[in-house]
Amino acid sequence: MTDLPPLPPQPAGTPWPTKAWPLGDAPKSAKLAALLDHAFSDPDELEETHAVVIVQGGRLLLERYGKGMSAADTFPSWSMAKSITQALVGLLVKDGKLDIHAPAAVPEWQQAGDPRQAITLDLLLRMSSGLAFMEEYVADNPSDVIPMLFGTGKDDVAHYAADKPLAHAPGAFWSYSSGTSNIVARIAGRAAGGDFETFMRTRLFEPLGMLSPQPKFDTAGTFIGSSFCFCTAQDFARFGLLYMRGGQWDGREILPASWVDYARTPTWQQPTDSLRYGAHWWIDMVGPGTFSANGYEGQFTILVPELDLILVRHGSTPATKTENLRHWLTAVVDSFRD
């Protein structure tokens, strides 16, 4: 982990946004202004942009919302929930209730001789379990994620995913899988004991001043940690600030020491994979050293340690325009380097 760029501390004299965001001066950048205008007015490029929040140095510099939307609105996390799930695991590691390097406590894998017993929580967090799972979002194509979330598996999402056989030896193949995240979420919920939603609020959300989160659970009581935690854009920025500050918040250690570094340490992937992954966080998406929580159709919480910059974007951008969006996000970040 020694090659990771350092995470910046909260600047002296800057209040933590537990109650409200301290405000900073909006940058006087013609390039940034043009990029924002473009995002909210040109549907041919990105389709719909619903919210943009930019935080630098722990201060809210600007926020902008789509027509009929405001700072009070909650937005879908989609797969940004995976990064929230990683934080919840970190809390339980800190409590001594989970060991990420031990075999994962998954009931479906306990029969004698089951090769899935070699899967650790670390391998699940790194999307390297080897489990068969087809992450496909087009309804006409073979998919596991669509029936898991909306069809035969929706009442027990973790069981749906855990019941899959191995397609590869554990640790030998990287494959992004929402099913994996729901297995992790069930493990975390059982390790926490009692009411997992109360645990989420009292241990993670409320200490940060995140009052808007709306996590969703299936019929079996599992947090659908792959996909469903609605929040305001400002609250996603608060979550990003926790990670930008290395898991510390206003003098208090929320996450274990090095847990954020664990999240942003690269996982081995096939050479053909175009975007690098850590542990339930993506890395280097808008430049070396950056890391991000990414969600379907263009939900992003992007951290740029070099600039102490957090960029939150919500919208509805189809997969065909993903590269357009990535170029736009990179250009926004680069406007702070100019």
C-alpha cells in the first residue's frame, strides 16, 4: 500500500459537515462553467444530468440540479451502494466480528468438500470469488443481475447469488458481480446482529450527518448492498469525505486504520480489463490516484486526493454514452488543475 497517494487531512479551521456543509468560493473557471452548462442542457452528449456537487478542501464549492430537482431530493445509488457495503464491513472488522481473510460464512457452501469454502471475504470484496454470475443489464440478454433484483431472486438476493457454482478457482479470475456484493451484505448483517438498518444509521450515517439515506432490504432481511441506498447528493459527498479523510471524522476513527487504503489498493485483474478495481471501489477512473464509487447510468462519487476534490454526479446516461460521461468527468476534474 506504500505506493498509494497520500490522503489529505481536513484543513485547519474548516468545520466538518456533520450539521451543514461549510461553503467555499465557487471557482471562477470559464471551462468549468461551460462543462456544467453542457451537462445540464445537451441531451445528445450525456442524456440527463440530475445533480452535480463539488467539494474541495472539505468545503462545498458548488451544487447544481436538474429541472424540478433540488438539494433535498434523494438519488439512486445503484452500485455506489457497493462502496457503502465495504464501509459497513470495515465497521465490523473494527469490532472484531469479521476477518476478511477467513473463509466467508456462507451457509450454501458448508457441505463437505464444497470448493466454494475457499472463498474469503477479501475475495468477495475484490470480485475475485470465481462464482458464476452474469452482470448484464439488457433484458434481452442472458443475465443474473436482473432476475436477482427484479425476478425470481428478489426475495432473497444473497441466496440467489450464493447458490451459483464456481466458474473459476477462487482468486484466479476477476469478474464484477452484484451478486457478490449481496453475499457480502448478508454476511455483514448477520455479523452485526439485531437490526442491521439501525447499525447502519448509528455507526455510519448519523456520525457523518447523513440523514437522508434510504437503504432497501429484501424479504429475507438482507440489505441489497449491490444496488439500493438512496441519498441526497450532499450526503454522497459526506460519504466521499469520510474516505478522503482515511476513515476519520472530526477527531473520531469511524473506519479502521488502513481500511480506506485497502479499498483503493488494486486487485489483480485480467490484462484485458479496461478499468482497475480495488475492494468494492473503482480506481484511477479520472486519473492516477483517484478512486470512486460508480453506479449504473452514471451515478458517481469521485475522490481526487491530489486536489482534495470530491465530485458527485447523478443522472441517467445510457451505456452507449459511458465514454462521453467519463471524458466529461475527467474534464471537470482537470478544470481544477488548470
